[in-house]
Amino acid sequence: MRLRPGRLRVAGEPGARGFAGPGRGAAGHLEAAPEWRATTVQACGLWPFAVGTGTPMTGVPLGRDLLSGATLCCDPVSWFQRARLISTPSAFVLGRPGLGKSTVVRRMALGLAGYGVLPLVLGDLKPDYVDLVDALGGQVVSLGDGRGRLNVLDPGETAAAARRLTGDARARLLADAHGRRQATLSGLVTVLRGGAPPTDREETVLDRATRLLDDRSGGTPATVHDLLQVVRDGPAELRAVVVDRGERRRYDELTEALEASLLGLVDGGRLGRVFGGPTTVPIRRDRPVVVDVSSVDDARTDLQAALLLATWSQGFGAVAVSHALADAGLEPRRHHVVVLDELWRVLRAGRGWSTGSTR
Amino acid sequence: MAAQARWSSYRHDGAESVTWAMTGAPRGEVGCAVLADLLAPHPDVDRKRVTLLYRPLEDGRAARAVERDRHTADFRVASSRRPSARALAEQRAATRTAEEEARGAGLVDFAMLVTATVVDTPDGAPDALAAARAAVDTLAGTARVQLRPVFGAQDSAFAAALPVGLVLPVHLGVPAELRGAL
């Protein structure tokens, strides 16, 4: 019900100083504060902003300010969207071991889930987030030796989404997915080579070979096995980009290193038990997701880095699909908060990540 | 919503407030952090508001005002064979103000209001209010200002300290312009 001004009447007419009577607000006596005269050189000495102000009550309640005891609300999405305090919706949590970095992020993720933002934990090494996402009714994807596989050539939901789109939007989504897959492949090769990225020629071979596989496969996504087979077969398109001058022997020599690296990704290879087959559980875009990679031993830094890299790629792919469908008006707009925990492990594992991994 | 002004406090909705006015500006030099303790949150005060009210003087009036202040101070010193230390200090201050004004500084009348609010609990309110009064009295010392509760006008002083643009001097029986000219 809305109060209309005309209906809200107070009995009697107000006097010059307000409504008379106890509790009705009449001011009996006015007293202006005593004023002091100073030049602007001196008056600025009483600086009224010597202490900081409070924070806006916008976002996930994190706790209390240690100095003032006031409630502190903070999360990157609300501070960007509603409070307009930051110019990009991102946060970087830095702290000494055991002081609660993951706890803060967990709290933000939980609070944001309450605001309708979907937490997407891409690579949980501890696991810190599995119970949280499980309690939120989300999807727990386990990856690791004998736990679950991830096919980096599988475009996930991109193919299905692309069929629902038309024109530019479809082309953009497919190009985006292809670029991401390409970056992941070359990232995995980099990990296998201990930090050395593939050469220009090898990048081109990978690009052309994956496109060939896209044309061939009639629905079931290709795996790294198929990729290796195409490189071994050496069809005319590949031989052209390798510049083998028409000699098969030259082609074999030039692709030998790439073949050796790809062997590390198929069954029997160093990372083959995780990357060598079809994806066991695809990442969903419509609910909280955590990718649990905690079963990987901490000593296997190469597998950890490769898994995190591939997981990010798949996760950002799912977000891109969600945005493309929302832009086209086919699905409701969803916001995701992507958690990249233990970022330092990937940064330590090899160079070239800044271009390869962060979308 | 009802509100009730008392002699030395103001009760409004579910809380009780006391408002002080500055009756003595800091003497001598102060650093920019002099108000820090007064401004910072205090555990005994649920809400504390420190309002600084500035009324800049127009340039033309400012020059006349500082000259008049200087003449008054000079006259006080000259009229006594052995002028008091206070008169001499006032003369120094007036001379310095006049010099600063001549060098281009503006002139400003300033006042300060401090409001402490405690949440009204059925049993503990008087104690909480007493604690808040004691806290602000102590903080006034650290800020090197003298504060005095605005007795008998707690409601209007409370309103004047709010950021709503209420300028009390223009509502008085004798308007500010007239009193300034006296």
C-alpha cells in the first residue's frame, strides 16, 4: 500500500516552529553553533578526512573491519556491477600460507551463488571447494589418473550451441572455440617439452590438422589419437603447410618432434591417462561447477599444470557458450564467477601462459 | 515517528543523541591528523558524527573584516601601558591573519558540531549515554578543541549537523548579516 500525501494528516495546524505537543517535533529554542574566523591557510588544519570512511554495504558480507568494527562487504561482481568501485569484475587474492585466502574466496563464491552468480571453480587442487559446490547442488567433475578424462579436442557444448545460432554469432563462437582449443594444444605440448613452446610450423600443422578432423568427424568429437593419426598419415593439406617440397621423407623429418610430443598425450604417454580419450563428464554451464583435480600427486607438477590449463580452457569455453546464447536471446543471461585457485603452479610450470591460458 | 528534545539530549525513534558545539578552536598550530581520534569510530559510541560548518566570506568583506580585527587588537594593546600576554597574542594572530589575507588567502567562518548517538535499550540506555558523553569529552581533549553540549536546543543542533543543508544562523531572530555588522 502506498501512502498518499493527502491522506496523511496530523491534527491541528503547525505553528511557526512546528507542531506543538510532546514528541511532535516543535523546536522551542534555536542556537547556532559559535563560529570562529580563520584564513583558509589556517582553517584547513582541522582536516575532516583524517580517517577513512566506511565501505558500502554492497556485496557479500565478509566480516568486520578490524579497526572500526563495521561490517565489510566485498566481492568482485557486486563491487563492479552495483557499487561501481572497481573498473573490471576481477579480484586477486594474495596472502601468506594458512591465513585464509581460499576461505575468503569460498565465502565470496557462496555469497555470489546467493545473488545468482554461478561459481565455476576451474581446478581445485586441495580440494577446498568440492563440499561447497556439492552443498549448492552443483556439478563435481573429477579429473586425474583413473578418475576421469578430458579430451582437449572436444568442443563441449559449443557444437550444439553453434547449431542454434546463425550468421556472425555462430562464426564468432566457432572461431573462439577453435582458438581456445589451439591454445590448449600448444600449451600441453609446451608442458611436455618442459617449457619450450611449439615452433611456428608445428602450430600451423596443429591448426590445419584439427580443422581437417572437424570436417571428417560426423558428430563424435575427435580425440588426440585421431590427431596423431592424421599427422602420421600426412594428407596433402598438411604436407603443403609443412613445406616438404614433395618429399615424404622431408615431411616425416619435420613432423617427428611434434609426433613425439603428441605421443605423450595418448594412451601410454606421460599425460595419456588423462588426455588420451573422450571426455568423461562435460562441464555444464547452468549450475555451480568444481573441477576436482586433487587426486593428482603434488610431485607431478607437469600433470597439474596441464590439467589446470585444459580445465581453464574448457571452463571459459562453457562461459563463452553461455554468453553467446544469452546475446542471441536463446537463454537467460548467466553470470559466472570463475575461481582460478593456486595460480602460481601454472605460472611456474612454463612460459607463454599469459597468451595461452587466460582467454 | 516521534522525537523528543530534552535539556541535554535528543531522543528520536530507537536512539538517543547528544550534540556538542565547538566553543573553543584549537590554539596554536595543529597538524592535519589532530581530528583523527575524534573522527575515528569509538566502541562506546554507536554512531558518531562530526560536522564542520564553513561559511566563506566574500573577498570584499574579508579585507574589511581582517583590517577591523587588526585595529581592534592594536587598540587593545596600545590602550594599556602594560598590555596582557593575551592581548599581545591576539595582536600577533590578527596581524598574521591580515598578512595571509593580503597574500590571497580567503576568509572563512567555521563551526563544529559533534553528535554522539547510542541505541536506546530499555534498561541500559542511561549508562550507555553516560559512557558516550565521557568518551566525547575525552576525545575533545585529543582534538584540542573545547566542546559544550548545546543545552536546550538539542533538536535543532542535531538537525544542523545533518548533511541536509540546514543553515541555522538564517533562521534566528536576529539574522547573521545583522549580527555580523554589530
